[in-house]
Amino acid sequence: MSVLRADAARSDHTPPGIDSTTPNVARMYDYYLGGKDNYAADRACADEVIRQAPHVITMARENRLFLGRAVRYLAGEMGINQFLDIGAGLPTRENVHQVAQRFAPGARTVYIDNDPVVLSHGRALLMSDDHTWVIKQDLRTPDEILDTVDTLGLLNLSRPVAVLLVAVLHFITDDEDPYRIVKTLMNGLAPGSHLVISHVERRPDLETAAANYRHASSPVILRSAEDVSRFFDGMDLLDPGLVGVCDWHPEHVTYFSDRERALRCGVARKP
Ligand SMILES: C[S@@+](CC[C@H](N)C(=O)[O-])C[C@H]1O[C@@H](n2cnc3c(N)ncnc32)[C@H](O)[C@@H]1O
């Protein structure tokens, strides 16, 4: 994938069907991560967010590292070999299927996103992988997601699955009932399935920066740590509980400020 990205010139040539004029949450995140799959409108909005909350860069990068550690833990230590990554984002380094297959050979991964840019990049990346699929669907229709992976036989839903909702639930508004969405997904899965979440916490220093997303493809909804922990209701939250992404089984001792801990995460097991 690094080859793909190195070849991708940062140009504003826009493929048909892609809206490059509205800041797009997937491409803004790509920009925070240092990627090249973004347009001028994405960079302008992301730069404004960074100006108001510079720690968003560390939060994004630590989020990505958390995702890798969580998948490695689930594949390597919990025996999970089926991954449903919803809100998968643009491919980058250490993508879920690559980490999963390294620690659980033969692991199957289904990537779901509702963004056409993510879909086209993802499909290009996966052309030669027959254990990994990229599907255009929306987190807001969880029944359809489960139905698709089941009907197409991509995952065996009678066996444990890890659902990854990493940095995506804060794009679901309260009206869209994110708690119902998570419950529907987990109700459709076997005991021993796992839920991985990261979510931006509501903090005064992030309110203004988050408001920039009102002009983007999706608003950002900040939620308190207590509200984020409610996503795990009915499940066994694993150690170390709900923490900043940098604090979830870190590999190195690194200093992070409290502000950089505003992206909360947790991993839970369905009993
Ligand atoms: C910030 S990125 C996170 C990417 C990846 N999960 C990670 O943490 O590195 C959020 C992704 O969620 C996707 N997304 C936002 N709302 C969605 C929805 N309702 N259904 C599916 N995907 C959605 C965006 O297109 C974007 O790719």
C-alpha cells in the first residue's frame, strides 16, 4: 500500500462521482495521518481544525496505532479470525486485514464504509486478497450490514466476530440512535464476539474545532466518557477499560498531555 500512496500525486484531479468541494471526513482524517488522498477543501477544513486543536494530529495517529494493537490482541491472543471493520477509512499502513492475517493466518476481514473514495481505494488495495472484502454500506443500517455479510457468506456469524467501530460513532447523531445501532450489530453476533470502539470525548477545547465539521460531509458529535462507556452496556469491558487511545496496552512509555487523551477507546467481549 505504501507504493500506492507514494505514487498518488497530491493533485486536485477529481474522478467522476466524487465531490471534492465539500470537506470529507475520511479525507480529512487521511490528511491528519499525513496521507495524500485529500483535496484542497479537505485540507482547508482540516487546517482550521488543527489551528484550533493541534492535538488532533496526535489523536489521529494514536488512534491508528490503537487499532493495530487491538486487532493484534484479538487475532493473536483471543483467537478471533473474523473482523467487521465499519467506517474503515482510506487504506494506509498496517490495515486491519494485514495485521489480522499476520497474527491469525487465514483471517477474514470485511471493510464497510459509505464513502465512494474509500471504496475505490480499498478495492484497488485488495484486488489480490481472497479473504478480504470492501463493501459500500452505511453504519446507520446495521441489519443490512449483517444480512449482507451473512448472505454472501463472507463471515460465519455463528462464530465470534470482532466489530471495529473505530473513530466512526462520533459521526452518528443522537437522532440516528447510535446505541441502537451498536446493540443491533452485537445482538446479531455469536457469544465471544468482541466490540472495539474509539470515540472523541466532549471537552471544552474541542467544541470549537469540532464545529468545523458542520460544513463537512458529516458533523462530529462529541460525547462524554460516560456516554461512550454506555456503548459497552451488557458486555464485559476488558482491561484497561475506557481510556485514551494512547493508553490502551501501549508498547512504549511516551508522555501524552491530557488533551491528547480526548479520543477514548475500549474493547469488550460479548458474554
Ligand atoms: C475518521 S475515519 C476512521 C477510519 C478508521 N476506522 C480508523 O480509525 O483509522 C471515519 C470513517 O468512517 C466513515 N463513515 C462515517 N460515517 C459513516 C457511516 N454512517 N457509515 C459507514 N461509514 C461511515 C468515513 O467515510 C470514514 O472513512
